[in-house]
Amino acid sequence: MGDYDFIIAGGGTAGCILANRLSADGKHRVLMLEAGHEARSMWISIPAGFSKLLVNPDYNWRFATEPEDNVHGRTIAVPRGKGVGGSTLINGMIYVRGQPQDYDGWEAAGATGWGASQAERVFRKIERYERGGEGRGKTGPMHLEEVAERFPVSDAFLRAAQEDGQPLNADYNSGDQEGVGYYQVLQHRGRRWSVVDGYMKPAAGRKNLRVECGAHVTRLVFEGRRCVGVVYRQNGQEHTVRATRETLVCLGAVQSPQLLELSGVGNPALLQSFGIPMVHAQAQVGENYIDHFATRMNWRVKGTVTLNEMSRGWRLAQQVARYYTQDKGILTLGTGLVHGFVKSAPDLPAPDVQYFFVHASYANAAERILDRHPGMTIGVAQLRPESVGSIHIKSADPLAGPAIRPNFLSAQVDRDSLVGGMQVARRIVGQPALRPYVDAEVSPGAGVESYDEWLDFARRNGQTIYHPIGTCRMGSDPAAVTDARLRVNGVSGLRVVDASVMPKMVSGNTQAAVMMVAERGAEMILEDAAR
């Protein structure tokens, strides 16, 4: 296959953005390697199809955490997108920039050049949000729409939240996040809009860009401490390709540290235990794993029809017809309908809890099986968790999954925020606007009242909401895995460009932040190449 200027390991969100930007001027030969395949399933373009794809091993790596005492010995699913487009093929499409303080916090912690003003500039470059005001992008590659569907119970939730004192916020991505409203999602005319649509299709046909699918990168190739390429497996054969400029690891917060460790960059004691030759000792590879942990509170509903009934029988047939004739209806819905960014305690300076309201309830949340009775759910997540875990290899076999240990709810502030957020959610549901619709609280149930009871409910029922970050943390301190230009410290010719470089969690869904990291990373790579 010859040499390439840039080799991109991973064809997910960040990899697709890099593939487009690095090949755009025609000056560089770019190879992108993706272990999965092209996005072909009919369910990808249908927003509601995420429930099918989340349990499909062709499009989801289907990782899971190790059993931990903090969650009563449970293992928790950690979905990761598989195939060109990565998690943008299977996620809930919710677009949240986060709070400006998040990015100023990154910069204060040593991630120079990643402050709020720089982040906003890049977000505007990404977005095509035509109804947005000043400060929002209108011409970017990623289409954004506000959730179009309206339902009596969702409108009642907004009224109830305002009765509780929560402000109505029409654009939570405008800089002020606090309040309630309808989510913004990456869709166009009722269809999912993934990075394949926004970045890969416009790059199709470029002679200097090659995409290899079914290509599982197993190892980075080093000459001394310079990374010069990768080894990958495809159709049972092993191949080696060389990068004359840089190798770019874009495998996400679960698999990027895994690849570094398999290649000899990591904690010496860990690598020695698996017989992996050391290239560079870096004890923090795989550390600083942070994720959003959420509970799902649900209620039995009366006096209205919910998604539980709409997704069955003649009502579903009606909705399918509406989708294919009008691009409307329940098939346009993802994981969240109404947002809430609230304070778990009134004296906090900014929201610390996020709500995901939907007029549906799950009999089995992990498998996305809906209840047969009318229901509604409020997902409750702490925005900026301080509980820190790790992701490390547990085998020298590159095809084996790593050990994921999130250490959920180990920090007191996480426990306080989550309990407080659930209590506020119950208070909102008790307001007059929602009373005509609420039959009974099913989960956790009205009998749960004390702090310890709320916390035990969270430990027994909480799930990740699929936002792993931090395992190749960037910073300016000696312990940082990557520097502020995303270069792996201690070696050359190698960068990590994905969620793993984020030093702290952003306030909300991480999809937008990953896109921002990739766009900013592409700028840095091209700037350095021009020098």
C-alpha cells in the first residue's frame, strides 16, 4: 500500500473529521483504518433506530464494566460505535456544547489554547443551526434541528418545571445553559445526520484519501521513540503501513489507551505483567477515566397516549407511514425529548444536573424494551462527575476488550448532586401542570425518601450514559499523557485525537465536544505540518 503522510487509527467521530480536514487541500496522503465496516443498516438514518443498533454487535463494540462494589457488584454496558462514523451511527443525536466554564477549566488545568472562546469558535465552524442566534454556526457541515415533535405530557413537564422555578431556555447552547426546553439534535429533515453525512460523503472520491474497513489496528510501530506506522489485521492477514508525518490515534476513550499499552506506552509494571516490551513509561495511560452516571426515574401515566403505546400495533403502522410521507412522528425521536439543566441545590453557581425527559418508560432499559403501560421517564445525570476510574488492558491479545473500572459514585459531590437532582425531579413532577397525567411513581417509588434510600436506588439501578473521557489526558504537567497539541508525551510522530484527551468532563453529552476536539486537532496538525 505504500507510505502515507498521515495514518488515522479509527474511523469514528474524530477519525472521520480528521480524514476530511487533512485530505481537503490534496497535499497529504491520508489513510484511515476502521475495524468495523461502512454504515449500511437501514436503522442508521432512522433516529429511533438507535434502539436496534445499541444491541447490534455489527455497530456496537458492546463493552461492559468490571463488577464493582460501588454499584453492588453489577456490570454496566458501555456501548461504543463500530464502523465508519463510530458512535454517531448509534447515539441519541443530542447536541450539547457544555458550559463555557468547562473549557476555561481545561485551559486553567494546562490545556493551553482550549478555553471557552476558542471552543466557541470551533463549535460555530461545526454547526449548521439555521434557527440559532448570534454565536451559533449557520454554515457548518453538521445539521442541527430542535426536536420537532410535541406531546401533551412533554409540554406539561415544561410548565411544571417553570412552576417549580426553572427558567424556560430556548437555546441551552448559547452560553447560558440553565433551564428547560426541547433538545437540539444532529438531524436533517427527520433523518440522523452523522459524521459520515457531514464529513465523509463530501470527501468521497478524493484520490489522496484511502479508507480501509475491517482493518483492526493491533499495534503502533516504533523506531526508537518515534512512531512510524501501525500494524493491522484485515481478512485474517496482518499488514504494516508507515506514516511519514504522524500517526493519529482516534479509537476513543476505551480503545485508545488500550492501543498505547499494547504498543509499549504505559505503566511499566502493567506492561511487564503481560510481556509487552516497553517503549515509553507513562503511568497515566488509561487513568483519569470519567463517565456520566445516570438514574432513570419513571412514572405510570394516565389521560394521554405515550411512546409505549405508539410503538406497537396499529399506532406504530400509522407512525411509520407518517415518517416516510412527512419526515415526522415518533421515528424522528432519539434518547431525549425535553432537556433540563438544573441546580441540585439553590446556592450552586451553575447547573450541576441534566435531565432527559421522554414520554416513555422501559421495562428493560439496557435492552431498550418499553413498558406496555403508558409511562414517562426522567433520566438524571450529574453534569461534572469527580469520581475517577481506569481503563487498562487485561490481555496482550489486541482483540480482547480492556478492563473498564469507572469507580462510579466514589466522590461525595457525585452522590450529593445525583440524590439532589432526583429529589428536584420528583418535586417538578408534583407540580400542578403534571398532576392530571401522573398516575403513580413506579421507580424508585414514593417509599424512597431518605438520602441513603435514594443513593441505594442509584447504586442498584444507575447506568452509564455512554460518555467516557479522559484516559489519555492532555495537559502541561509531566504526568499528562498528551500535551496541549495532542502529541503523546515522551515519543514523537504520534497524537491522540478523541474524547480520551479531555482532562475534565464537559457539562452534558460529549458528542459536540469530541467534534470540537477533532476540528481543533486537525487545525493543529495542519499548522504543524506547514512548519
